[in-house]
Amino acid sequence: KKGDVSDLCVSFFGAGYVGLVSSVCLADFCRKVYCLDTDKEKIASLRDLQIPIHEPLLEDKLRKNYESKRLFFLSENFELAIRDSDILFIAVGTPSRRGDGHADLSYVFSVAELIAEMLTPGYTLIVIKSTVPIGTCNKVQEFMKAKVKTPKVQFDVVSNPEFLRQGSAVENFLHPDRVVVGGCGPVGSPSRKQMETLYSPFVKDKEALLFTSWEEAEMIKYASNAFLALKIQFTNEFADFCQLVNANISVVMKAIGLDERIGSHYLQPGPGFGGSCLPKDIRALVRSAQEYSYSMRLLESVIEGNEIRKRRIAQWIATLANESCPKEDVGTFLHGHHTTVTTTNVYGKRFGILGLTFKANTDDLRESPAIYVVQELLSLGAHVSVYDPQVKIESVIRNFDNFKGFPLNICEDSYSACKDADVVAILTEWEEFRNLDWDRLHSLVSRPVIVDTRNLLEPSLIGEKGFCYYSLGRPPSF
Ligand code: UGA
């Protein structure tokens, strides 16, 4: 039965971001893929081909594989999927636990329990795709052994972290830089053979399929995200310093990125890193190290630096509402030398916010620096109008639960959001913000001040349009 990927049947527990993208992509190659979730509404809408996330290329693939009956969505009768499957993936969320920053593993263990109780005689491979603290795979295997009820059940637990990026997840799945599998037996063992077969269509270069221990695979996932966060925080620190000394961060980062030991990616300054992974994973990593009485001091400072950054960006934007195109060095605000913004000096001021998601090409607001900035401005008594191409009003209201009754105006386009604004701030690098009609925007705003926290615009061009333009790590342009 085994040996070719087209013979394999696999199931994903969790129709979230990772589970959905992986099951849709694997359905191109496998005999059958089940995507399972206890959220009945989500499964019903997936069966109606309604996708709960914005992800390029996903919809067509989902439709094709669902209609050709290679991809199935279930919210119950999981035993059917378990019986049919050679490989069961656990791809449920591991959110930050409230209060202590640890990863909440309750979903992982409840799926592990459900699987263990439903396993049928014969061999099944269990794959943990969720991002879990080091040591979890080992614990899950022991836990499942104790929960198995049926005789002659055989299973292995392996770790297979994912490295998908929102906005390019389908592309990343189909063409991975590397695939990491931890905890398989030696060459020829059932777990190893199955993972080699499953990934054979995607990993052409054998060197890119790495077999490691459980702990190494779990660590590789955290180390990868931690390194990306480190590069971003490093870049942001240099951007702020560049601003103080009149140097241009783009020139500096381009030059250092050309050194191939450094590499050119993740050297783009911004309002701080966000999203559902980088901040949560680094917090969880630092917390797990602390359990061993070990301080990861570099990463602790990355977390702290990122929090401080979001606050300073908000304060900077607020401060610019009171100054008429100041020529003084704006970098000082970012370093906290400027007088603190008080409720009175932005009370009643109007801010036009362009972009809310944590980055472009996603509709995700989780840990978005933009959300932080908007909340901060509202709490200082400002009027805030926002526009984001992918964010629906309902999800904004959900994310702004604490701010019911505040003067937050969610707009349908950039121009309505910027009407009468004292300051316009670009917080997400959506392509459409590059090509706005600046003359029209100029005639709509109350004061022509733009803060671009993504360095999306060309300073000289926007300056020519009559705006006072501020960006990160580049001299302001008036
Ligand atoms: C991240 C990793 O990039 C993926 O490899 C990983 O699989 C994923 O987390 C995960 O653990 O699931 P993602 O959360 O989609 O992916 O976001 P990124 O594209 O990495 O961006 C993270 C944040 O960094 C965003 O807020 C983005 O705006 C910011 N960023 C990124 C910068 O500020 N500058 C850069 O140069 C790059």
C-alpha cells in the first residue's frame, strides 16, 4: 500500500492556517486528505468553498481538490478519518497562555487523547506540526501510550515543524527551503519511509530533507523564528540610529545584506514585528529556557525592544499632530528624548491610518503593531479613521473590544480615512498605498503630514506633492 505519495491518505487535526494550507496542498498529491476541526461553522463554510483566511493561490487549489473528492472537511466522525489515514497531523494552535507567555498545549493534548482512543490495530504515524516547546513530542508519545485502548495498535510520534509565511504560504509549501522531521527511526524504519514518501514531490534535493531528533526539530522551529525577529529588531535599532545621524537605513541594509554571510532578507525596518508567530514563539522560547533557570538575554531584549518600539511609534505619530512640519530631527522621538505626549495635546486631533494587518497580503490582525498604535491614539483622546484593504469591519470590532464607544471610524477607502486628518500614518505595506492620488489626498487632509512606518514611498516624490513626509531611518522630506 505504501511507497508512493499517491497511495497515502493523511488527516490534519486543525483547519487553522497551517492545517488548511497543508491539507489543500497535499491533496494535489495524496490519495485522500481529511481536514478536521471541531468548529462546525468553519467546516460548513469550507465545504461551501468559503475560505476563512486571505491567502493567495489557496482558493483555486481548494476548489479543485474538494470537487475532485481528494480533500474532505469533517467536524465530526473523526474515527472515519483516523481509520483511513496512514499519517495523522496535529496542527492545532498553541497560543500564548494568558499571563505567563508559555505556549498553551491544551489543544495539542486533547487531540492526542482523541487520536489515542480511536487508533485502530496496525501502524499509524502521528506528526506534530503545531509549534510546541522543546520536549513536547516526547511527552505526547508517553501520554498517548497510556491512553491507547485497543490491542495491536502501533504508532510513532514525529515532529515536523512548518515554516510557512502568511501571504506566500502555498508557494512556501510547494517549494520549501527545507523540511525538518524529528524523532524518526533509522533509515528504512516505517516513520522515516513514510515521511520520505510524503515529501518526495516537494523536496527534490535530498539534503533539504533533514532528519533530526525530536528536540532538535522543536528547537529548529523556535530558533528560526527567533533569528528572523532578531534581524528585524537589529534593523529597527539601526533605522532609529540612522535617523539621528542623517544616514539612510535602506543604503546601509542593502550594503550589509550583500554580504552573503548576512543575507538580504528581514532587513526592512518597520513599526515592530507582529503576527501570530514571531512574538508568541519568542515569548514561549524565553519562558521555556527560564524553566531550566536559563536566561536567553539576547531574545529577552528583542521582546522588550519590540514592545518599546510599538509604544514609541505611536507616540511619534501622536506628537506630529501638534507640530507643523518640524525640521528638527524626528529620530529623537524614537529614542524617548522628546517630551511625553499627554492626553491634552492630541485630544480631538484626527489621525488617518492606512493599514491594520501585521503585514501586507494577509487579513490577520494578531499582534499587529497597527492595532497597538490605534489603541494608543484612541486612549490619548484622538479621533482615528482607519482603512485596510483586507480587514472587515466585524473583525476590527472584535479586535477593538476594549474600545467600544471610542471615536474609531472604519472606512472603505484611503481617501475617506484621511479626510480632515492632522496626520496620515501608513502602518502596513499594502501595494495600493504606493499609488494613491496624492493631489486628491492633499486636498482632503487638514494638515499635509505623512508618517510612513514601512518606508513604502519615495521621499523626494512625496515631498514634491507638498507633504511633510517622515519615514524610518531616512531624513525627513518637506
Ligand atoms: C513567520 C516566519 O517568517 C515563518 O517562517 C514561520 O513559519 C511563521 O512565522 C510561523 O511560525 O508560522 P509570518 O508570521 O507569516 O511568518 O510573518 P513574517 O512574514 O515573517 O513577518 C513577521 C513580522 O515581521 C511582520 O510584522 C512583518 O511586517 C515584520 N517584518 C518582516 C519586518 O518588520 N521587516 C522585515 O524585513 C521582515
